[in-house]
Amino acid sequence: MIFDTHAHYNSEQFDADRDELLSKMNEGGVGLIMNACSNLDEIPDIIALCDRYPFIFGAVGIHPEEVDGLSADYLDRLRRSSAHPKIRAIGEIGLDYYWTTETKAEQQRILGEQVDLARELKLPVIIHDREAHGDTMRILREHKVWECGGVFHCYSGSAEMVREITDELNMYIGFGGALTFKNAKKPRMAAEAVPLNRLLIETDCPYMAPVPYRGKRNSSLYLPEVIELLAEIKGLPAEEIERITEENGRRLFGI
Ligand code: NI
């Protein structure tokens, strides 16, 4: 079965047809979904999705674009929410210097605090790293991320950084629609470098739809496009990529 390891089905872009779409997952071959979280307000909706759908699991965490004005008790609220049996990760957390550089210091502090929380709770982290590779790697090292593990989602780093992430940081690497874009030479070289037992697939839906759906609303049903491309890159049948990435996702999130 297909395991979409990063989705946002709580997004309002699914409000009109969420249940209809999610009811098609099974026949589309999608058997597991990890729903990521961006801010505290999303948590009740994410937990509701986990309760309603046996195949949906969730994460809780503060996205780097959401650090501004964050309430002082946010760690306690994340800790409490993580007690739900289907919350299996802290994320998405990280650094984003593409959209917001003026909150750099805040982003770094909140990333570090959330990695510490993940280690305390023995949950893996889901990392968002955009235009911030150096600082992300430094903070993850400083906060001993290898003790809880996790995933670099929608990986945009170099092929050289891959081994540091998989071997030194004990983490996985996720690829989605961006891999299929015409100019995606760098991510394809990175995907080639990722050991098979560290490879994950994801949508980041509603964003990042793969070619030929680029620009449309994304969903887990488009993941076969990503699987086909990874199969080509790795020189393996698509069914093997599907099986391996499912196993990897289950191992990472304890499912
Ligand atoms: Ni995301």
C-alpha cells in the first residue's frame, strides 16, 4: 500500500469534499497517511481526522512560519495533545528563510525546544528546511536529534548532505511532487543518494502536486507519479518502491 508520510487534510482547501476524497483512498491504493501540523489551532481538526479515519495518523508542532506571537505555554499544549494514541510525531517544525528571515532567532529557538520535546516524548520529528540547510543541521546536532530520529520532508538539500542526515542524524528523507518538476535535477540526484531503507514518499497536499497535475490541488491519489519516478531513479519496480517506503514509514512512526 501507499503511505503518504506528509499531508495537510485539515486544510480548508479540502473543506468542500474532504470526506468524499478520503473515502477514495483505499481504492486508490493509499493505505496510510501522516497528517502534519502547522500551529496550535489546527490540533483539534487533526485529532478529529485521526479519530474518524483508521488510516490517518497525526503530528503536532509549530511550523517556522507560525512562530510569531506564539503563546508561552505552547510546549505544554503540544505535550498534552501528543498523548493521543494516533499522534506519532512532532512536526512540522524547522526553519524557513525563504518566506521569513526577520524571525530567524525565534525560529531557531522554537525548533530547538521542539526537538527537545520530541526526545522527551520519544517521538520522531518532521523537519521543514527551506533555504536554511546550515542552521537546520547545526540545531539538529546541538539538540541530539539522533535520539528521536525523524524525517526531512520535501527534501531540497544536496546529495552530499544526504549521508549526514541518514547516517549521522539517524533520519529519513521524504520526496514528493517537487521531484517530478522539470528543473528538479538537484532533488533527483539527492534521491539517488538516499539509501533505500531511509526513503519516504509524501504529498504535502494540498500543495506541491506532481507533474502532470502541477498547479492543481494535490492529494495522496497522485502519489503513483512520484513512485514511478523514484522507481526509475532507483532502477527498481514501482511495487518495490511502494513496499519499501511503506515499511520505512511504519518503522519511523511506529505504526
Ligand atoms: Ni507540510
